[in-house]
Amino acid sequence: MSATPTRPDRIAVLVSGRGSNLQAILDAIDTGTLPARIVGVFSDKPSAAALERVEPALRWSASPKDYASREAFDAALGDAIEATQPDWIVCAGYLRILCDAFVERFQGRLLNIHPSLLPKYPGLRTHARAIADGEAEHGASVHFVIPELDAGAVVAQARVPVRPGDDADALAARVLEVEHPLLLAVLRLAVAGRLAERGTTTTLDGHALFTPLLLDSAGALRAPGANGPV
Ligand code: GRF
């Protein structure tokens, strides 16, 4: 008798702040809409509100200032993550740049949610920059992490309009509303074993995705131009 293959459903989450994306994952697991388990929540900010969202046994945090170097902190973080044997590691509001050795250690199972329509606006202050440039549209992207900041293969995006009179906070709130369903939709593909990173390309069911999937108004992901959800 052959063993039943296990689903890649063990998720580690990296956080630095309030953790609304983490909460969306927890809620989806609770309501049975994301068949996954959180194996650990990791933070570079021991006071992060996000940590309070999970039981203490799942929390790991440390202050980078207590380590000799960026590499030493990321090595300790990486060891703690590896001990939980995650299939996927999700940066959900993790505000510290990861060093190359960390990214290479986990490459292929390291995802990030970023509040812009990458490749536009990598880095910080994305909402204010989009408004200053007069963009009509803004949004969020989930991408594989590579050593270059916010430059990995984009899996999926969600778009929102920029409205007249928007300030950065108003636009950030509109983007955050689509971030949660976007992240959940990508994680559903990930834990179903449908998603992979091949070089600088995302694959879905083994086929290269040449343009990111798009979140529709029903919270489903579609390939641009396709009739049905993926
Ligand atoms: C989100 O906008 C995410 O895209 C960005 O940081 C924010 C985190 O929000 N990377 P939260 O901590 O998940 O509420």
C-alpha cells in the first residue's frame, strides 16, 4: 500500500506589526476555507500586536539589536522557522529586509504580500508614491521572494481604483481590503500543491504563468483574459 501524499499545508508567518493579514489566515483556517495549519509566527518586533493573535507556543520573536549582525539574526530566525518544518513561509507585513542567505535557504517556498502592483513601487510608502504619480489604479501583489527587494515572480495581484481626494491612509485601507482575499486565494493554491517557483517564473499546475493571476470581485483568481477561475 502506498502512503497517502501529504499536502504542503504547513504555514509559517513572518510579521512585524498589527497582523491583519495573519488574522485573515487564522480566520480562514477556523472557518474551513483554507485547509492549512499555522506552525509558527515569527517576528523581529517582540512587541508586535500580530504575535498576540496566536497562542504563545506558536510565537517566536527576537530583537535584531541583540545579534552581532543582520546575518546572525536571520540565521537564528531561519533556524527557528526550519524547526517548525513549514511548507510555506509567508511574509505578511514583515518590515525587515531579509539577507540573501535567508532567502536562498527558503527560496521556492517564501512568499511576500506587497502593497503595490509590482513591478511598480517596490519598497516603502507605496500608497503615497502612487498618489503623487497620479496613478488611476493601485493594489497589492503576492510574489515569491528573491534576494532583490520586491522583485521575485509575481503570483497574483488585486487592483483597486485611486479616487480623487485619496490620501495615503484612505488608499492603504482600500488596498488592505483586497490584500486579505488575495493572500488567501494564493495560499489555497499553495497548500493544494499547485504553485511553484521555477527560476524567475511562477508555475501553476506545472505551467509557467507569464502574467500574474488577477483577483476578481468574488475573491477568485483568474488568468487575465480567461473565462473561469483557476
Ligand atoms: C500590508 O499592507 C502588507 O502588504 C504590507 O504591510 C502591511 C501589513 O499589514 N507588507 P498587517 O500587519 O497584515 O495588518
